[in-house]
Amino acid sequence: MGVYIALGVIALLLVLFVIYLVRTYNKLVKGRNRVNTQWAQIDVQLTRRADLIPNLVETVKGYASHEKETFEKIAVARNELKRAQSPAEAMMANDLLSDQLGRLLAVTEAYPALKADRGFVEMQTWLKDTEEQIAYARQFYNDTVLLYNNNIHQFPSNIVANMFNFRDESYYMAKVEKTADVKVSF
């Protein structure tokens, strides 16, 4: 009789362990899928921005055709973003594109007629809206990565994460230059 009780307790513990293992595994998979979904949201916004840029460049070309080098650098940066295969590559390409886009918009400051062009103003508005959507998507992505990474590092789910090779996801970080102290002098 005592042997049956011991076997029953062992079987119950084994069943509870398997249930825990399955629930934890599924929780980790769900977290990883959320991270991928949030990255896809960023990717949609990055693609939207990349698709707006050719029209913006064409409008600026009409006013500032001698800025050929700027236009070429934007085209290269845009192509890098389109070719990115991973979030890390897309983040790097996006930073490059943002830098070049900033240069393009700086060039436009020298052309008052361009700043008055309705199409240009409209594209700037779309670009601004897209930049805001990228910022929101980036925030949600980083929040999702935080939850997922916490789950794979917290005990006891870290044991399951290690068993099934779950790995940290990277945050979408701002470039170092953008986080540096701003020097203001009067």
C-alpha cells in the first residue's frame, strides 16, 4: 500500500512538472512572438518612411539640383534599409538614413520657395507623422523585449529558457551621438 502511495506522489509530481514545463515554454514562445510582432510594426514604419523619401528627394531636386552628393547618400542609405535582414541591421541602416535625411532637410532651409511648396510641406508632415509612429513602435518594442528578457532570466523560468535555447533580444537603442550632452553657449 505504501509503495502505491509513493508511486502516486511521484506520478503527481511528474505531472505537475510537465504542466509547469509546458506552460513556461508556451509563455516564452508567446513572448518571443510578441517581440517579433513588435519588430514587424517598426519595420512597417521604417518601410513607410523609406517609401516617402524618393518623393521628397524629387521635390528637393527641383529646387536644389546641385546637391547631388546628398541625394546619392540618401539613395544608398535607403537601399541599405530595404536590404536589412535583421533588426540589428535595420537599426544601423535606419540611423544612417536618419542622418542623411537630416542633411537633406538642412539643405532645404536655404530654399524659401521649396519650404513654401505645398507638396514638400505635405511630405514633411507625412514624414513627421511617420517618425512619431516609429518612436511609438520603438517604445512598444523595447517594452516587449524587456518583458521577454525578464522571463528568460527569472528563476525558475530561466531553467526552461536555457533548456530550449531561448536567447535575449536586443533593444532598439538610440545612437550614442543622440544621447550625448548638448553643449549650449551664449
